[in-house]
Amino acid sequence: MNISTLIGVAGCFGMVGLGIITGGSGLMTFYDLPSILIVVLGSYFGLFTFGSIPNTIGIFNTISLTFKTANFNETALIRQLMNMSEKARREGLLALEEMLDDLDDEFIKKGLRLVVDGTDAEIVRNLMETELGQMQERHVAKIKVVNMWGTLAPGLGMLGTVIGLIGMLKNLEDKSALGPNMAVALITTLYGSMVANLLMIPWSGKLQTMDATEAKVKEMAIEGVLSIQAGDNPRILGMKLLTYLNPLDRKTVEAEVLKD
Amino acid sequence: MNISTLIGVAGCFGMVGLGIITGGSGLMTFYDLPSILIVVLGSYFGLFTFGSIPNTIGIFNTISLTFKTANFNETALIRQLMNMSEKARREGLLALEEMLDDLDDEFIKKGLRLVVDGTDAEIVRNLMETELGQMQERHVAKIKVVNMWGTLAPGLGMLGTVIGLIGMLKNLEDKSALGPNMAVALITTLYGSMVANLLMIPWSGKLQTMDATEAKVKEMAIEGVLSIQAGDNPRILGMKLLTYLNPLDRKTVEAEVLKD
Amino acid sequence: MNISTLIGVAGCFGMVGLGIITGGSGLMTFYDLPSILIVVLGSYFGLFTFGSIPNTIGIFNTISLTFKTANFNETALIRQLMNMSEKARREGLLALEEMLDDLDDEFIKKGLRLVVDGTDAEIVRNLMETELGQMQERHVAKIKVVNMWGTLAPGLGMLGTVIGLIGMLKNLEDKSALGPNMAVALITTLYGSMVANLLMIPWSGKLQTMDATEAKVKEMAIEGVLSIQAGDNPRILGMKLLTYLNPLDRKTVEAEVLKD
Amino acid sequence: MNISTLIGVAGCFGMVGLGIITGGSGLMTFYDLPSILIVVLGSYFGLFTFGSIPNTIGIFNTISLTFKTANFNETALIRQLMNMSEKARREGLLALEEMLDDLDDEFIKKGLRLVVDGTDAEIVRNLMETELGQMQERHVAKIKVVNMWGTLAPGLGMLGTVIGLIGMLKNLEDKSALGPNMAVALITTLYGSMVANLLMIPWSGKLQTMDATEAKVKEMAIEGVLSIQAGDNPRILGMKLLTYLNPLDRKTVEAEVLKD
Amino acid sequence: MNISTLIGVAGCFGMVGLGIITGGSGLMTFYDLPSILIVVLGSYFGLFTFGSIPNTIGIFNTISLTFKTANFNETALIRQLMNMSEKARREGLLALEEMLDDLDDEFIKKGLRLVVDGTDAEIVRNLMETELGQMQERHVAKIKVVNMWGTLAPGLGMLGTVIGLIGMLKNLEDKSALGPNMAVALITTLYGSMVANLLMIPWSGKLQTMDATEAKVKEMAIEGVLSIQAGDNPRILGMKLLTYLNPLDRKTVEAEVLKD
């Protein structure tokens, strides 16, 4: 559970709700079904025009990722790669074969199998980097759909307000209805702004950070696999991988991993 | 038929229409011929100032592409390239000549003919990459026209509203006409926003994705042709090309292609 | 004559004019001299602050280029370069000297003279690419002035409207003048939007495309000159240069150039 | 103490306050608790949706950095590196070991220890550059949270104003309350604009400059460590490092460092 | 004296002034002290929050550069470098030593002294390019402060208008003061827009062009110094440097420099 996103979304809507109530209006003043149709559903359909069906229907899966904690366990990865590096140095690359089954990570597994099979280092790097690149492109395609929702929602919010204003202005006879009609017209702008500012813009940012973190861990894995293949000193490998950690985590692992 | 685009455009306009009707106005309230002249035709003419005649007249062809499914059939491509790779290894590069006529794809055909003719690998890569680059530049030129429509339409929408307001303000005598006149003035803003948000922005995004997918497939082809020329192991070629697929498609093909 | 730009500018203003007339106002309603002073002249003077005197005074020359058809005649260029390539292969590089005087293009002429003089290939490439790069920088400097007009004009339009509103609000006694005064205030916004949306934004886009096309032709020339110097196969040179053409033009030339 | 930031923040708010008072309103006119809830707290919660908990809670630490003077003391660094370079040339790289304990900077210390241990130059550069790159990525992650506050605050300001307007328009009976209600509605826009323009935008810019300066000093350190390992002339090292200083500082150090 | 900037600033303000007067208001209508405090001084203090004290106080020096003509005299530079190239070829690199004292340009002088001292070409290029890069970073830091003023001024202008509107709306009793109060509120928007559109945006653009020109001249110098060191043909050096000039200047110098 990613508590941060939960706090963020709950806090944001809570503050807006509190602001509304302390401002003296009821929350139901701000509920309007046609506005939801135009802004929320209208912009959601716009995503079909933009993206593929799987990415558009799957947007809720994409968004749900921001509520999950992605734990890549970089320190365990470092220990594992250093162990294998030592084993490979002592007993040869073939000795890694039996360790492959214990690996959970498909990416490292595939890379190491290539190494055990005696594939050329250049090809191993090429294959692993292409796979990382393709994974990032798939992520970007999904994040773009979230971004697009953040772009289209305020657009449709403004469009809905203009529609409301036109309807109101064409029929000005009942002066007393002027205010409420204009209020309704403004609700679409409110919805559009909420979808973008409270949800899509921060979600899209978090998804980008998550993708960057995953890419960093995969880069560590590539670095590790190639270093094992080259028969580098495990200590040097450890130092290389530790530079990817932030200073706090690094200190904890450093003592244990490098000083024995 | 690209159902996604169809759902998107129909759903978007449907939601806006439903929002209008549930909001109590008739759809005809939002029809205004002079506004169409200024916003839709005006911004279309602006595209002639920006782009070439073929790309501007051809914009409807460009847009119609978003309603078609581009099926590049990457898995068939992978099988084909692996078959040729094996044949070339067993029987030599010249043996590929007879297979060339069966190829539909002009791009791979041209590349392989160069290979069969014994052209230098550097030149083959250079020619294929230049051709890919020029194809992408032609696509970008066309997509830019779609983008420009999405930029000019809201510009002319705002311009039309200012024109309407000026006309109305110069002649304020008939107070009862004030509202309806202002409503008409706002219709251009509505049209500009619809052209941009419901159509051009998502279409342009989809066209960019389609171009990126086509470029990816062509990159796979270049990779394959050069790998065949270099006499690489067909298994390694298969692994290389499989990394371009998404994990789902990959699993299906992997079993069949690599394990035999 | 670049008919596209002509159609675009005429059509854009025509549509806006038609929209005004069908909307019931006269065209003269939208003429206001002080607004022209502030928006058009004011933003033009701003260009002097931004750019150099030659580029600012020369902006009308820059703009007039969008009304001219730039015919680079790529197919003639390909034929010419292939002829020279063949001649150089048969009779040696010095044999090209007599052909130099027939060349109109100063850029290729200069490159080939360097080749005939026996200059090192690396230096020839370096000189031709620096010249191409400097040409593009000069173009960009000019295009930036057009861009800046498109940025400053709406800025001054908004500024003029604020000025008009302030003047009007300070003096509210004559209620009947309120509407017309506000109308006049809005005319600067109209002018600013027209200068940007109908003129500068599309012109700047077209100028960028023209620069890119010219750069592409110059790149073809560099490719050709270096290929001639290296004594490459004229057929390979032809194939290289043909990849720069679009598929339609390519087909026409291909038959003639490669099959003889 | 970074006096510049202090002057900036105090001066900015002072000027706005002075403008308010000379304009005849009291400062308390602009205090409204619900508006603070929506804009300041609402956008702060939005940061949790976007960023990680440590970076969001730590944003006040990040911001407090702009009030501290970061003194990297480049001239002392240059003298130190030149001393070590001379010592290493005269007495060998191992002679540097005893100097390591006197170094405060962990980054150079780690680099030099690798050099003393006889690590390959390519690996030393690789490790130091990865560490610098990771440090910058951590900084960027923190700066992005500050940026995001500057994006969300005006968004919520606008949202709050729309909420206020809707509440007011729904209930137009008491005409005398119209003005004050609208005033309250506008206060959120004011808060949003202040958070962004007076605080987050300039702070984020200053943090970026601070990160760039730190990166520059670390680049000087990498340059120095590698130069010491390569046994370069200390004079050349001095000249290399001096080019990183601005002309004023350079002149002062140059006389002392290069001329003895 | 850079007449272009002078014409630009004078013309811009002149046109706006003329527009005001022909529009029937007096210029003093647009003078308001509290607005100047908020917009001009307020945004100036914001620069302290963003930048360093020297760059913020020195912004008037930075801006004053746009009124000065930077004459780099490229043609004299080309002649000088060609002379030295010939001398170095005939009499050896050491013969350049006596010419160094006549050089005004510190940058070339430093480069040539390194060459005379027999420094390695790679180090000479490295030192000169780092110095050029650092110069550009210092320029960019100063230009960013000008840019930031252009960003903050309209921000504070809008903020001031919101402050004015709130003050006015809270106190609606005196209906006759409504118009003038709103007029005053709008003056901050006017000031913000003027600071940005008439001054900072074009100035910042001109400063960027000036920096690019200076960098180009320094690149010519690096090219020249390295070419002299390598003992290249002075004619080739001349041709290389001439490609940096625009066609007009080139023709004038070409005749004189290359044909003798």
C-alpha cells in the first residue's frame, strides 16, 4: 500500500471539502450529473480517440499502481549479484546455472542464462538494453494516456461552461434563474480542474518517478550481469552498485557488504 | 477498422450532446453557420498558409488513418526473418534470392536485395536508416498539419468571440438582444475548443503513436536484415527481435519460435 | 508563386470577413487606427529591441519567401551527381574540373572544387557541414523574428485592451458610451490575435519547413560530393540519394536513373 | 545565511503589503481561513499524491536550503588538488594515503582511495560519475516537489475561486452580499498566485542553480582525481581547474597558484 | 551604441503612448504609485529570491549590454589567424611568441601561449572549450534573471489586479467609485504586461543572440589555434573560418584573403 498517494488524494479532496463547508455551502451544491457526463465521461472517451483500447481501459490499472508500493529491494539485489560474482570467479560462469532457478527476477535470469550460454558480451548488453528500452516505451504509452486525461478534462470543463453560458444567454427572460444557471455552467470548469489538478497531474508525475526507479534497478542489473561475465572484482562491483543507492541506504549496506 | 477511435469520437460527441440535452437546451441552439465559417473553414485555410497543398488537402486522408487498424504483424515478421536467417546460414546468402519475390514488405525486400547483391553492411544500414528517417520526416510533416489545426481552431474561436462581442457592444440599444448576441459570440469559442479537444489533439497523439510503432517494426527489419548478412545465430536473432514485443505477445511466440 | 500561402492568407481573412458580414456587422466596425498603432506598429518596434536591424527591416523579405515556390529540383540534382560520379570513375577526379563551370549551385561547386584540388575528405565534409550549419543559424535568426512578432502582437493586443478598459472605467459618467468604448478596447485583442493566428504562426511554421527542405537538399549534395571523392559505385550513390525523395518522386526517377 | 533569498522573500511580501496599504485596504481584508485550507493545505496534500513521503515532508528542509549559503570553496579545492598532484608526482601515488584523512570532502576522498588502491582509471571515472549522476537525480526529485507546489497552488487557487463563485451564484437573493462573497472567492486565486510567483517559482530556480554549482565542483574534483592518477603536470591541472572559476576569482587565485 | 534596441524601446513605448493619446486618455491616467510598488519593485525583489545578489543587482548592467554594439570584428580575427598560421608554418610555432603581446583577445592569447609552450593538442582544445562553456554558463545565469523578471512581472501584475478587485468588492457602497477603483486594479496588469512584452522578453532574446554570436567567434578562435598548432595549410584555415561569416561579409573578405 502506497500510503503517500492515499494521504495525498484523501487530503486534497478533504481540504477542498472542508473549504467548501467552512465557506458555508453544502457539498451537494457541487454535484451535477450532466457536468459529470460532459467532463469525466467525455474526456474519458477522448482517451479512446488518442490511445489504444487496452491502454485506455487499462488506465484504471495504471492509476492503481500509484497506490501500490513498488519495492525493488535494491540492497538484496546487490547482495545477490555480489554472491554470484564471487561464485563465478571461484568456480567459473557455468557454476551460476544452478543458482538461476532461485532467481525471481526474470530480467536478470534471462541475462545470466545468456552469460552461462557463453553469449558475446556485446549481444548480452544489446539484448538487455533493448528490453529495458521497450519496457520504458510501454510505460510511457500508458503514462501518456493519464497525461492526456489531465489535458482533456480541463478542455471539456471549459467547453461545458461555454455550453452552459450559451444556453443561459439564449434564454434570459427569467432573471432569477440567471445566477443558478451560471453556477451550473461553472461546475464543469470545477470538475475539469479537479480531475487535472487533484488527480491526473500528480498521478502522472508519480508514475514517471516509478518508471525511472524501475529503470534504475534494471540498469543496476545490467551492470551486474556484465560485470559478472567480465569476471570483475566483486568488491568493485559492489562499489559500482552502491553508488546507485541514496547515502542513507548505502551506509547500511556498505558496512555489511564491503567490509567482510 | 480502428474501433478505439470510433468509440472515442462517437463517445466524446455523444457525452457532450447528452450533457446539452440533460442540461435542458436543444442541440440546434449550438448550430451557427457564420461561426462554422470563421472557426472551421478559417482555421482550415490557415493550414494552407502553414503547410504544402498536398499535406493540407490530404489532411483528411491523414486523419482517416486513425480509423484504420495498422497491423504490422510483428510475429509473422519475426518468423519470416528467422526462416531466412536459417536458410542463409545453411545455403548461403544467394539462396535468399528466390525468397524475395514472396515478400510483401518493400522495405525488407530492398534491404535483402542489397544483401544478396553483396553490398557492404555499413551501406545497407545507412540506406535503410536514411529511408526510415525520411519516412518519419514525411509523417511528421503530415502530423504537424493536424497539430496546427488544433492550434489555429481555438485561436480563431477566440477571435470570433471577440468579433461577436465588438459587434454587440457597438450596438447596445436593444437590451433584449444582448443575451442572444453574446450567446452567438460564444459559439465560436465552443467550436474552436471542440475541434481542438475532441478531435485534433487526440488524433495527433494517435498518429504519433502509429508512426512510432511503424518505426519500431522497421527497426526490427533493419536489425534482422543486418543480422542475416552477418550470419548471426538465428536463435540470437529471434531473441533480439522478441525483446521488441510486449511480454504477452512475446510469450506466445517464444514457445513456438525458440524452442523447436 | 506559392499558391498554398496565397490561398491560405486570402481564405483565412475571407472566412473571417464573411463571418463578420453574415453576422450582421460591417467590416468598418473593426477598423480603428489607435489600435493599429499599439498592436501592429508597437509589436513591430518590439522586434527592433529583440533582433538586429537587418533582420527586423528584412522581416518583410523573410515573409515574402513564403509566397515563393522554392524548387530545389532534387531529381535534377541526383542525375547531375550520378553523371559526375560516373565521369570521375572513368576519367579521374580531375576530369570534373571542366564540369564545374556548368554548375549553378555554389554549394556543390565549392565542395567539388575542394575535391578536385585533392583536399582531405574529412576537411571537405567539415567545411560543407559548417557552411550548412551556419546557413541554418542565419535562417533560424530570421525565423525567430517572425516568431517574436507572433508572441508580441497578442501581448500588445491584451495590453491595448487593458489600456482601453482603464480609460473607460475612469470615466463612467456617460453610460451610453460604455458599450462602444469597450468595443474599441477589444479591437486591439482582435488585431493581436489576427496577427498571430492568421499570419505569424503559420508563416513561421512554413519558413521552418522551407529551411528543413533546403537543409535536406544540401545534405544530399554533401553525401554526393563525398561519395564522388571516395569513388563509390554510381548505382549505390543513386540509391542513397533516392531514399531522400518521397515514394512518388522516387518511383519516377528510379526507373530512369537506376535501370539504364 | 543566504541574504539574497531573505531580501527577496521579505522584499516581495513587503512590496505587496505596501501596495495594499497605500491602496487603502487593510491587510486583514486578505486573510481568509477556508482559502488557506483549499489552496495552501490542499496543494500540499497534492504533493503526497505526486512525490514520496520523505520528499514531501522534507520539502521544508529542501526550501530551507535556499536560505543557507552553500560555500564550496573552489579555490581551496584547487590548491588542495594541486598540492596532492605535486606530492604524487614526486613521491608516487601511495604517498597520498596519509593525506586522505585530512580531507573533509567524502567524494574526493573516495575517489583518491580508489586511486591509491590502484583501481583502473576507467572504473574510477565511472564510479565518480555515477555517484554524481545519482546525487543530481536525488536533487531533481526534491526540486520537482517544489515545482509541483508551484503548479498545484494556482490550480487550486482557480478551483477555489470557481467554488466560491458557484456558491455565490446559487444564492443571489441578498444582493448586498454579492460583492463581499465574490471578494472572498477571489482570495484563493490571490493565495495561489502568491505561493507560485513569490515563493515556489523563484525557490525552485535557486535550487536548480545550487544543484548546478555543486555538480560543477564535483566535476572539478573528478577532473582533479583523474589528472592526479594520470600523473599530469600540476600546472596543467591548475589551468584546467581555473577555467571553472569566473574571471574575477580566477585572477586572484591564478597569481598565487600558477606563478610560484 | 546599439541603435536597434534604442529604436525598439523608444518606438514601442511611443506607439503605446500615441495609442493612448489618440484614444483620448491622458498619459497620467496610467500612472499609479502603489501599482509600481507591487509590480516593478515586487518582481524585482523576487529576483533576489531566485538569483544571486551580484546577478540581481547587476541586472541593469546585463540589460545595458543590449544597448551596446558588440563588435567582434570577425574579419580582422580571420586575417590575424591566417597571418599567424603562415608565420608558424615558415618559422615554427616558437616564432609566434613575439606576436602574442600584440593580441588584445585574452582567449586566443591564452590558447596560443599553450601552443607555444608545446602543450598537447587535446589539452589545448579541452582547456579552451571548458573556458568557452563556463563563459556561456555565466551568461545563461545572467540571462535567466532577465527571463525571470519577464515571468514574475505579469504574475505580480495579475496578483495586484486581484488585490485591487478584492478591496473594491469588499466595499461596494459607493457605486460611483466602482469604475475608477476597477481601473486602478487593472493598472497592475498593464504594468506587468509592459515589463514583460515591451522590455524583458525582447531583451532576453537579444542577450541570447549576443551570447550565441560571442560563442561562435570563440569557436572560430579555437578552430584557428588548433589549426595553427597542427600546421594546417593557411588557405584551408581561411576557408574554414570564412564559412562562419554570412555570405555578404564572406565575399568581401574572400577576395582579399584567399586570392593573394
